[in-house]
Amino acid sequence: MKFQKYLFQVSQQIIDFNTYADRLFSKVYYEVRKVKSRIVVIYGGAGSSKSYSVHQNELLNLMTAKYDTLVLRKSGSDLRESSFKLFEQLISAYNLNHLFASSFYADNRRITYLPSGKALIFKGVDDSEKLKSIVGIQRIIMEEASQFDFEDFLEINRRARGVDNIQITLILNPVITLILNPVSEKHWIKRKLCDEGSPYKNDTTVLRFTYSDNKFLTAQDIAELERLKFVNENQYRIYVLAEWGIDDNSNRFAYAFNEDKHTGDVPLLEKEAIYLSFDFNRDPISCTVFQEKDGVIRVPYVLKLATSNIYELCDHIIAKFGRKLFMVTGDATGKSSSALVQDDINYYTIIRQKLNLSSGQLHVPSVNPRVRENRVLVNAILEHKKVLIDKVNAAPLIYDLLYCEVDGNGDLVKDRSNEARKADILDEFRYYLNTYHSDFLDMVGR
């Protein structure tokens, strides 16, 4: 397939995209350009160039397009450092800066091709209203599509089916492109779009790629990927073989959590100290209760108050437990100047006053633990130490341990509109373990 007949000046050399195609594009790029179906699912392992190739295709496609292209992430906050950044890097690499204008602020997140005025428009779908605002778009890219819910896809698909006067023609195919790693054989993308007999199969092209399809990958990159064979069988399956994951453990934050092993009936121990770990989101504001005895970490309660405040939460704690011996940790930002409730009073000042604590009962870190390192600690403790969580009174923690996920960079995927991704109670669990068991990895390693 011939490219548009433009020549571009790059580092004082002329680049013809036809002449230098072998130095610019992988096999994946050409396979993507062949697609004629309405929907294309592009899944594969790490280093396969699936995302890079789609971005190349969309950038060059925009330069002859008569329509805008919508680029979606589940969370809008992820766009700047992913798709938006990659498009800007490609524009710069091809020395096309004079042909494009970029902006990324508030609701104006776009890269515009100046000769035509057509644009790549970047949006998150972290709430239903953002999806409903999508109008007049004729081409849609869903990056990290495994993070989207099936309900998201249904709404996106409706927006591309003539709703709001969108006109779809065959020349625009594919209309919806989904890019993902095959994290789970139970994922809705596999079941609804890819499997034989699935409802959207007839309108969907499925492309699967591995690192062997990317001729630009270095020997060192390949060796690092192959190392997964000896580290994690399921991750090797997903990120190297590009086969659907056996389960979701590969991207679960708490992959060592086992509901049978870690949950049960966990009554409050009246004679033991109560450890409280706080998180300060407004809806809900919450606190997780911990106790320890005979080397067992016990979680008898999670307290969550909707549309409430720290004063009411402290009153609730006193009413439930009385004047016990409390030890307190939690979100480090609760003691910062940005967390002032009024005047010079921050959250922990109120907690200390309401619960009648001495300074020795407050164990709040100066900064919150980094998610990636803390994930190792959390899973090591779940794997090697006795942890019991009450299956009724601490159910929100169980939910977070089952469903909270990390992204490709190992960071928690957070979404205030999605209960599975709020991660408030998981954060409290992390804060507690980081405060009182941060040396556990050293102990295990001895």
C-alpha cells in the first residue's frame, strides 16, 4: 500500500515513507492497514509493536482524513503519558511539527492537523457523562482496552452507529480499534468480540502479535521477555506467547490473595489493641480496623461512611469500640497543608483529639508508599504470613483484593466512578502493612 506522496525533512535528510518504509514500519503496521471490518481487536504480547503501529497508522491516516479520530483510555488521566505522548513523539521523529498543533488541558485535549483542521481528540471514559458527550466522531481507538467494561463498549459502539448524526461509510473501516494484552480468557473482549459464535464476531477482525512480529526489538529486549518463562508462567503466556491468560492474577494488585485462605469469621479481640488505617476520600470516607495476636494479622472491620466527614467517622469509631487503645496510621496526605479541614487543623489533628490519642499512638509516614514496591510487600505477606479478613464485616477489603488491578507500569488503576477501581480500602491495607510490617521482606530473605 502506497503512502501519501509527501516528503518530509528529518535531521536534514529527506524521508520518503515509501522508500524508507522498511526502516519505519513493522509487519504489524501493514496488517493493521489491511483491516476492512467495522471492529478490529489487536491483542498481543509486550514488545510486539501493536500499540506503536496503530499510532503510526492513525497519525498518517489523519493527514488525508475528512473526519476526527477519538482516542480513548478508561481514565483520562492516563492519556498524557501514553497515547498523547506517543503521537507527539512520532510527529517529532518525522519532523512534522510545523503541520500539527497540540494542546492538552481541561477538555481541550487534541492534536490537530493544520492543513485540514481534522484532529486526534483524547478523552477518558471515567464517567458516563463523558461517554454521552461523544458526538460526531467517525473513528475510535480504545487503548488498553482490557481496562474498559463491556458497558463502555456498548455506549461507544452506539456513538458510532449513526447516533447523533454520525455517518459511517465503508471507507472508514475499521471504526473501532481495540488494543490490549490478552490478560484473561474470561475477559469480555474475548467472549463478546473474538470467540466463534460471539455476538460481534462477524463484524470483528482479530489480530494477534508477538515480539517476533517486531523486527526492531533488540536481543536484550527479547532476553528480558523470555526471562518471564522462569518468573511467572501466566505472565509468560500473556506477554510473550500472546495467549489469553488463564486467570486475572497477572494484573491483580493482590495476586497472592486467596479467598479460601484469607477470609473467615474474625471477631474483635476485646483485650487487644486496635489499629486504625485511614483514607480521606469524601465519598466514602473510610477506615480499616486491624488487630494482631499470635503472629496473625486480623481484619475484623472496614468502616465506610458515605457523604460524611472525619468528625462523624471518629464518632462512629467511639460508638462502636468505646475508648480502646488505638494505634493510627493511614494516608500521609492527611497531615499536609493541602488536607486542612479548617484553619490549621488537618485530619490527623482531629483524629488525635477525637480519639484522645497521645503522639506515640500516631504512626503516619511522611509519604505514602510507592505502589510498585508496596505491591511486593503486600503479596509477600499474603503468601507467607497468616492474614485473616472477616468475610462479612470487612467485605470491602476482600472486594478490593479480588478486583483492584495494576496497569502496564505496575501502578494502581483508579477510577472513582467504578467500584472495582476506587481502591480506597486496599490503600488502607497497604498503609497498615507499610507502617507496621515494612521489614517483612528482609525477614523472609534471611
